[in-house]
Amino acid sequence: MTLMHKFTTAAAVTALSAGAALAEPGLIIDLGGKFDKSFNESAYTGAQRWVEETGGSYMETELASEAQREQTMRRMAERGANPVVVLGFANASTLETVAPDYPETNFVIVDMVVDQPNVQSVVFSEHQGSYLVGLMAAMASETGTVSFVGGMDVPLIRKFACGYAQGAKSVADDIEVISNMTGTTPAAWNDPVKGAELTRSQISQGSDVVFAAAGGTGVGVLQAAADEGILAIGVDSNQNYLFPGTMLTSMVKRVDNAVYDAFQSAEAGDLETGVQVKGLEDEGVAVAMDEYNADLVTEEMQAAVDEARAKIISGELEVHDYTSDDSCPALTF
Amino acid sequence: MDKLPRWADIALIPAINLALALIVSGIVVTFIGQDPFEALAIMVNGAVGSTYGWGYTLYYATNFVFTGLAVAIAFHARLFNIGGEGQAQLGSLGVALVSLMIPWPHWTLALPAAIVGGAVFGAAWAAIPAYLQATRGSHIVITTIMFNFIASALLVYLLVETLKVPGSMAPETARFPEGARLPSARDVLAVIGVPFSRTPLNVSFLVALFACWALWLLLWRTRLGFEIRAFGRSEPAARYAGISPLRITMIAMLISGALAGLMAINAVMGEQERLIQDNVLGAGFVGIAVALMGRSHPVGVLIAAILFGALYQGGAELEFETAVPREMVVVIQALVILFTGALDGMVRRPLEGMFLRFRRKPKPGVAAE
């Protein structure tokens, strides 16, 4: 009986704290792990920056498996998190059904558009950023062959590859672009061993610059590149610091800003639902330049990137988006 | 076998094992700097403290009843079917195909069809290892576990290549049409005016209860059940009595695979409403622990399944509420499996000795059991 009493007290305490925690923002870290040094970690960094700047607190949980998406999302919403930020396209079909059940809660999904009145969809113009790093890769390459390692073979990752190939071909028409995907399931986001193998195979085909857009798998790609002494390009987070000397640059995708903005605007009460496209113009995607890759980036490279960036923003140069028609003029998959 | 009274075998030993597992888990939780009593309170409260908790606990339990019964019937024929995971994945494929191919007008029609679909696919996946065991002597432990990998690869292939919605990025099928969605406990209880949280608990829980009863009936009240149990106790004796090993191996494994496949009506049809990649969530393996803990008796399986359901749900709550990392929750679940499954003999033997000593005392008028 006393034990029972203890439990009921505990229940009351939890209920109270849940009430007090009302309207904290929530973040669901996706498969691949919080510290994937890439996509998820970028989101985590954004949340941490918000905590540091505002002193607020947020709820965070990490997804354990594909089948628990719905429970995790509902649990977050039911605990009063607002907005609930979910990461990655794989959440789309779950969010379609969950969001209408919680009309008072706002949701933010990164990388995919979910058409619901209480959902903010943040998508990035990855093809534009990839174009710029493709340009740099082609300028840095001595063999005339550059390569790409993707994570899961989905249109989103092909969008990266396609932008990259267009950027490379804009330097020299005869440049060869090798593209490989790690797999066809979400496991491909977290397979650094296979990432390294693919990179070695690409090196044996002559590649001397490799671009990884593969979440946690990318760490293996960058490692293999460092081991073999070729240049590598990171993705999502600024990964230049990982292997100074072989990291040409990183195609930064500001998932952290998306999370930060969502948290910030929720606090101010002005979260806008609907689709938000983040591109070069608002630094949603960018090329990372810092002290770790300063030695590798030549002045011509920097000038070319700046020029291309300005042209893309002004609309003078249009980079083809793979997802717009599921085809790529510069690369065949 | 009769060293222990029945109640001790079914209830006391699992209870002691569970208590030991919780004590060790408590020590581990203390080591990572958390309060073990608080952790336990959160787990218990999260699992059975609200209709939300109960809904998820029983939802997970439904999965484990099916996979637990699947392992249990194979145990009775002394077959160690550890391929529940793969059979359930194939079952999910069967359920998904049935639900997607035909435009069902109402779930009452879709459910029986899905039951057949899941059972047939699950049984078919178990049939090959069963046949190899019965005719070639290929050990069923090896073949069933290898079939798990094949099932998983097959499912991935189908999801990526053929079943995926064109234009979608995630490897999953389309949502099942309205007519193939099972009513949840919330919908059912709302009819009689009982409020219930939104949980995935659905009518397949009743199917699971029915399966428990039907399996009990089969094993202890039919000739086939007697043959299965006789075969499990002693193959030479069964053979001598005219029981065909091939027939019993095949039938036991087909029922086993069908039961594992039925899990999909709960997980795929009842909750996910579409076919996704790792829809089984390890329930096939948990089923082994459930059958061990439930001593392969349908009632024991049901109780053990609810316990494991509570552990799953309570563990998820623990991860939400505290700084206890997800891996820690897995450790606690693993400890329970370790103590109830693998270290069963550790408690059993001393306890048997204890009971024997008590019984040695001559008691007039008490017949030997």
C-alpha cells in the first residue's frame, strides 16, 4: 500500500512538472545519432545556441527506430512541447497524420514539405550550395575526376549530387564526376565503413576530390580521404575542422538556423507555418571558409565562388534542381 | 518435472527472476548517477499509470503475445524457432498486400482477410526451415535465424524497388485505405462512453486473447496437441506410437510461423497503417523471452507479454522523462531477459531443493503429486 502511495505521489509530481514545462519547444533527433557530425548535430547545435542565448530550456529525444516515429512525435506533442521540430524527410508521412490531431501545437519539419495548417516546412536549396562546392572541387582537382558519396539513394541526395556535377562541369566540360550511393535504406545514413570503401574505390578510379552528403556515413568518407591524401568536402555542419589539410570546404546547410529560428519565433509567438525555402541568399546554404581550409582555397577559387554565388542569387545563373523533374542534365545515376 | 508445484513454476520463479533483474538494473542505474527508485516509479507509472500508458503497454503486449505463442508452440514440439522476427516481417508483407490490393469497404471484412494474409505468409516463411529440419536434419536454430536476414533483405528490396510510393523518398508503402484501418481502443471505448487516450491499442488485442485460448485448446484438448507434446517429450517414443516426425515438425512450425505472422495485424494494420522497414521492432526475439518466462503456457505467455509490454513502454517513458540514456533502457530490458531466460536455472534448482525438503516431511493424507 505504501508502495502504491509512493507511485501515486510520483505520478502527481510528474503531472505537475509536465504542466510547468508547458510550451517548451521540442526537438526530435532523427536516426543516425545526435553526434553524427552532420545533419542531426547541426540541429542540436542550433538548439544549444538557443539555450545559450536565451537561457530557455527545451525537450529533446532521440529516435530509436523507424517504427517509433509516431509514438515519439505524439509523446512530444502530448507533453506540451510547442513547436515540435522533426528532422528529415522520413517524418513526412507520419507528420501528415499526427499534425491534425494536435491543432494547438505547431510542428516544424526540415527537408520536406508537409501541407498542414500547423506545420512549418523548412526546405533548403541544396543544389545551389552543391553547385558552389562542385565548382571548387573541379578547380582543385588535378586528375580531372571528382566524386560524390551519397547516403541513402533518394531524390534529396541526388539533388546534392546533381548540383555538384553541374558546378564541376561549369569549370571544365570534360571533367568526370563519379557518383555512388551508400544504400537504399535509412541505415545508409550511419555506415562510415561503407562510406570509406566507396571513397577508396572512387580514388582508384582517379578521383582526387570527394564530396560526402551522407550524414554519419560521411565521417568515413572524410577519414578515407584524409588517409589517402585526397581532398574532401563535408556537408550540413561545417566539417572543416575534422581533418585540417584535406578538407577543401563544407557545404553548410543551416539546419541549426532552422531549429534556432523555430525555437526563437515560438517564444515570440510568431511562428509562421507554411513552406520556407532557405537558399544562398539568406545563408541557408553556404560554403564554409575558415582557418582550417584557408590554405587550400586559392584566390581564384574564392573569386569564382563569389561570382557564381552572386549570379545564382541574381537569377542570372540557374542551377537545375533534381527534385523538380527527377532528372539531371549533368549526371546520370 | 513435478519437483515444483504448478504455481511456483508459473508464478514464483518468474517473480523472483524479475525481482533479481530489477535489483541489478537498479544498481546499474545508480552507477550512472540516477535515482533507481525514481527511475522505477517513472517506468511503472509510465507503463500502467494512465490510459495512455496502458494503451501502449497492451499494444506492445499484443505483439509479444503473438510472437511468444509462436515460440511456445514450437517449444512444445522441442523446436527452437528463433525466426519469429523474419516470419513476422513476412507476415507484415502479407497483411500489407491484403490491405493495399483490395479496396475494403469495412474493417470487419479486411481484418479476417489480413489475418489469413499474415498467417499464410508467416507460415510459408517457417515452412522451409521446418521442411529442411524434418527431412534433412538442418538445424532449425541455424536456418530460422538465417531466414531472418533473408526476410529483412527481401522486405528492403520490395520496399525500395516495387512497393514504394512513386516520387516519395522514404521506403514505405502508401497509407492503407480507410476500410483497412482497425478501430483503436479509443474508438471502441468511446462507443460505451469510456474515455481513453489516443494510443495504438486496437482490436487485434482481442485477436491475441483469442489466439491464447485457441492455442491452449489445441495443445491440451486435441489429439494433434497431444501428438505435438508427445513428440516434444520424446521423439523415439512418439515415432514408436506412430506419430510422424515430418508431419508434427511441419505442423508445429507452420502454426508457429502463422502466429508470428499475425503480429503484423497489430503492428502494421493497427498502428503504422503502412508497411515500413523495421516494423517488427525486435518483437520476434522478445517472443523467445516471453515464451521462456511464460513456460510455454498460453496464460504464462500472456502475462509475460504484458510484463514485457510494460517494460517497453516504461522504458520509453524513462527515456523521455530523465537523463537515463536510451541504451540504458535496453540494458534493463536485456537484464530481465537474461534473468528470466538464461539464468532461469539459477533460481530454479535451489528452489526445487527447497520444495523437495519441505515435501519430504511425511504428511498424512496428502497424496504425492
